[in-house]
Amino acid sequence: MISTETFRQFALSLPEADEQPHFDKTSFRVKNKIFATLNKAENRGTLRFSLENQDVFTIISKGAIFPVPNKWGKYGWTNIDLTIAGWELCQDAIRSAWCCVAPHKLLVQHPELNFDAE
């Protein structure tokens, strides 16, 4: 199990990430674009993926990662159940979400975070 505080600290460790309220949740943003939200009450994160990465993470996660079950899921918004996700999977998922919304200039400055550049 991954604690919500561990999720929070890792999201904030990414370049230029900041934390802001988002309705009843906490959001993590880069250049004011949300790449993740955290629902502490449900021990769940929600991440912004490309549709391709959403498919990949859903397949490899063995049930820990799944599309949001409404229209937002069709736009790449994806849940991660922190009670069953492994730490390495969670880190990769948060990084991928950050890369999905980070501006190109920031991705170029941090190629070690950009899986798609490999």
C-alpha cells in the first residue's frame, strides 16, 4: 500500500510541480495544468495520461490502474488504487502523467523523466 503522503511527496518532487486545491481533492500541477489529483478519503489518485499510456498502464497494473468510469476516462483521466498499486508502478504512472501535461521546453530539460523520448 502506498500512503497518500508518499504519493503527494513524489508528485511534488517533479520539476515545477505545485499543489493546489481542486474541489474536495488536492491537485498537482505543472505550469497550472493538472497532472494528478489525490482523494485521501478513498486512498486513490487520478492521473492524466495519453490514451495510449492509459491502455498500457491499465494492462500492466493488474487492476491497480483503470480509466475513470465516465466521460473523463475517454480523455485519458485514469484512477490508481493506492491500496494495491506497487511503488515502482506508482512512480512510473505519476511521471507519465507529469510528462503528459508538461510543456515541451520542460520535457527537453528533463529527458530522464520522459519515457516517450526513449
